Amino acid sequence: MNVKLRLTLLSLLGLGVLLISTVVDAKNDEAEARDIREALDNLQCDGPKTRVGVYGFYATGKMAAFEGYNVGDALAAQLATELARTDCFVVLDRTGISDILREQELALAGVVSRETGAAAGHLIGAQVIIKGTVTEFEPNSRGRGINLGVALPNTPLGIRLGRNGNTAHVAMDLTVVDATTGQVKFSHRVEADSKSGGWTIGLDHKRASLGGDAFSKTPLGQAARRALGEAILLISRDLDTVPWRSQVASVVDESTIYLNAGVGAGLRPGDTFKVSTPVRTIIDPATGLLLDRIEREVGRLRIVSVRERTSIAEPLDGARFRRGDYVHL
């Protein structure tokens, strides 16, 4: 077997190995993305919903922008969208809060009519805040390729065939922070890859060359969504351990009590809750942080009817409830 034939066979073998590995990688990527999507679609969240505030992610340097986009805000918007799709949380997108405040300022300044202007003081408060830092954001973290050229017998022509590919990589650090105390409740690091590839073909002449590149690229956003999907699964597991709380908004009479949570918080007629009244708060004298809240259970109530942002409840015992009392499971 002559040297030229050996080189040709080795090149064909290398091209075949690359093709097989590319197909296997693509199938593995699709399976992983499908598993995450199915897990998100099957999240169980029957109880009251936690109010989650999502702020823009922190990113600097080359990770702060990609093709004209703000990477931090884009990833935070994707996270808010995916959290809302689960229907397990009350999602408060804080990345656009400056626009909301500007609209309210127009009403306060009298620029728009009082009847149609956005009222100030009605933003929903978050129980927990999700913050993120983009630690790795590489559209071409790894690359590989091979080209095979073969001369056609008895002609001045040759043909080239090649395969190339690259891997995009995203990594983020996420923290879940208690909105009341500022304490970090949970933290996670998530990362994901997205592979892409394409074929090249060319026709060579001893004095000229003609070629083309059919490149099929997986967007970098796919890697980001996969990482965020994994993050949501972790956050959902974490927030299952966070006690849900609401408050008594108004006591009309002994049998009619308004709560500051409704359909949006996942409440339903017939739900029953405990009611506690605050007795004392323990503040750290050195830091000013809330260390503990002492409460006394005063009774139970049952949801009678539910509206979008409020619920009407009735007491289940003879206790007298007050505005500001805490409602919990």
C-alpha cells in the first residue's frame, strides 16, 4: 500500500470518527435539553406561591456584552420568563423597575391624568430575591475540525471535504436572598455547553480553488437556557423549604377578613391557615440585622373567596384578628 493511499485512508477514518462523535454529541445535547424541559413542565406546586424578585445579573468585561446585547439583563430576563412559565411563583421582574418608577413619576408630576396614571405605592414586595453573576460566557470555548483532500485520477482536479465544530459555554453563580434580612439562603453554580458544527466542501484545480461552507450553529442562548433551566429546578427545590407567609390587610367585622394575597399567590377557596400576631423583634445591636421575630399564634381562618390580589376569609375560632397579623401554613 503506497503512502498516498495510506494518508487518504487515515484521513477518511479521522473524518468518520469526527462525524460519529458529532452525531453522538448532538443527540446527547438534545436528550439533556429534553430532560430539563420535561422536569420544568412537571414541577409540582399546589400550595401558595412564593414572591420572587429577579434582578439583573452582574457581568463585566467581555462577558458584559455579546453582539450588542447586555448579557446580564438578557440572562435575568430569561430566568424571569422561565420562572413564570412554571406557574409556581409570583415573579417580580426588577430588571425594568426604573421604567415602572418613571411611569409613576409622570402621574405624580401631573404629566398624565390622575385617572389613567400609574399609582405609586402599590408594587408587590418580594419574599426572596434572586441575584446572579456571569462567571463564564464563551461563544467559542472549544473547537475542532478536519479536512480531507483527494486528487481525482487522470484529471487536474481535486475535491476537499471537511467537518468543523465548536462548543459554546455558559456558567453562572446564583444566590437566593431573604428580602427581609438580606441573608443568603441558598447559592448554586450552574453551567452548560452548546455544540455546533458544519460541513465544508471544495473543488480544487491546479491553478484555482472553489469551496463552500454549510455551517449549522446552535445559538449561545441555548446553552444559557439550559443552565437557567437547571437553576430553576434547584431554586424550586430550595424554595419548597421556605415558609409561605401572607398578612391580614383589613378586618371588616368578626366574620370578614381581607388578606393581601389572592389568585396570583395560588390561594383557593377552602384553604385554611394559621394566624400569628407579632410580639417582639430581636435586632442585632452590632449590625442592625433582624435576628428573630417572636410571634404568638392567635387562631385559624379559612378562605371564602379569592380575587386577583386579595382574599376574603372567615375565622374558624373565636380569636380576634388584627391588621398586620401573619398568615401562614
